Amino acid sequence: MTEFAELAIGSVAVIPLVLGIVQFLKKFGLDGNWNIVASVVLGIVFGGLAYGIDQSLLPVVAIPYIKWAVYALSVGFAVAGLYDIGKTRFGTQ
């Protein structure tokens, strides 16, 4: 165990994941101070999970499922972001 938890769950960095989720939520009308609220809540959730895994605070049987879910979320939001970039740069809006 380290003194400070890594800000990653498995191979997924928490901060870019939170940024990606907030960007995704903006597409559905989230704006203003709600972006900050969403960032804080998601940061607490994913940061807490990362810390819990790093410090062995979570049940060992749950960790593979948490890593699986976070990895799946990260791939989904990455693909959505790439689609949005491609649509903006090369497609019609």
C-alpha cells in the first residue's frame, strides 16, 4: 500500500473519466453550476473507489467487477467523444 492512493481504477485514470462523463452530460443539458456539482459527486465516487481499492478497504470479490464497470464506462465515453469529434470535424452538424 502507498501513502497516497493512485487516482486510477485498474488502468483507467479517474480524472479524465470524470471529465468525459461531465462532457457527456453537457450534451443532455447539464450546465452552469450543475457541471461543478456533477464533477464533485463523480470525483467523490470514483476517487473513493480508487482509494478503497488501493487501501484494501473494499471486499476483494467486488474489485474485479468495479474495475470491469469502470473500464467499460471509460471505453464507452471515449468512443462517444471520438464520435463527437469526428462528427464535428468531418460530418454535418
